[in-house]
Amino acid sequence: MSRRRKTRIEKWFSFNRYRRRFGARALAGDLLGDDLEALKHTLVPGDVADYAYGSLPDLQAHLQRLRQEFVGRPQLLYHHAALIVLIRRESEVARNFARFKHLWLAERAFLTEHLDLRWLVAACDTFIDHDPDLALRAALMNGVLLVNTVKLQETERFLQAQTGATDDPQALAALQSRRIGLCDGLSAFVAGTDDTLRNMRWRLESICAVHPLAGIVMVIFERLQQPANDNVFSRFRQRHTRDRTRWW
């Protein structure tokens, strides 16, 4: 059995829970504002962008470090990330989630174009946790599953030093000539001809039509296909030869 989430009572008596959102109201007052257009065209100042590792207990210190990740990029992207942090740290959740959703409804095109996969998935997680629309939550879960599966698979390649490995010709020939079992009745994807991912894409498009914001999933799926984003999806795109069954 997996570990359960803390109950409301357990959260109530957690000192760390309060410490992680101390000063949140004052910090939230500096976010967004009325002029989203200005935030889109104002860049976060600084010299070099730096991705943060881990989470700091002090909220102000955490947000200051997070801001470094967005140096040279539009302020609106940092404000989006900061709202997610406030929501995750349970600071005025209803109010901050309303601001978060308003931001997405107003600037969906801008956010999906400029946010990287990390923050697109974080946005999906936030809607899944807090939006009352069950259809939207179910659709966005597809984006989270896609990226987290790729994250695990690519991390395993890194751990096993398999980056840049070439296909075994004998394995490729076997794949093209007979069924290759993987686990629990699952068979291998036939590189070059298989229609599995094309059909999955069609189903994703159908599911994501339920809500405008569910289109985030299709943006995530498209990003995973890009040759520059080296991952299992983009590599199989390069292996694929049959146009009728392509999925990108």
C-alpha cells in the first residue's frame, strides 16, 4: 500500500506547513496585477538563468531563488510559477487558484508557447488538484502521465549510461518479423510501422476537446515529439517510416 496523504488534522498541527507559507500574503500582493500585457513584455532582470534544485523552507528565499530560473524571460512566466508555489504551500488557496485559472484563460496561447515542460506539467497538476471540473482534471492527467513516464524512462537511460546507444540489428530484425513480448501480455512497439501512437494521438485529441485548457496536453505531446527534445518519443519518431501511421 502506498503512503497516504496527511489528514487535515495532521496538517493543522504541522509546524513545517505554516513555516513554508509564512509571509505568503505580502508576497502574493506583488504578483500579477492588472496589466498582464506589460508582464508579457517585461523580462526578469539578472545575468544568468539558474535552475533551482530542491525546495527551501523559507518562502521568500524559495521565490527569490525560483526567480533566477526565469532570468531573461517574461515576468509573466515567473508570476505563473510563483502562484503555483503559493497554492502548493496552501496560501489562500481559493483566491490564488482563481487568479491562476484566470491567468490561464486569459493567456493560454502565451503560456503554452513559452512555458517549458516542467511548468506545463506543474500547471496540469494544479488544475487536477483544485479545479471542480472533473472532465478537465481527467484530461490533464494524460499530460502528467506522459511526461512522468518519459522522465522515468530517460532517467533510467542516464543511470545505465545508455545515452547514444545504437539499435541492435538482430533485435530490429526480430521486431519486424515476430511478436516480441515485454511484460504482462504487452508486446513491443514495431518501430517504423506501428499504428499505436497514431491511434493514441487521435484519442488524446478527442479527450482534450472537452475543455479549452485541456489543450495543454496536446502541447505537451507535441513537445515530446520534437527532435531537439531527446526522449523516447522523439527517437521513435526518427525511426518511423510509414507516413500513414505517423503520430506527429
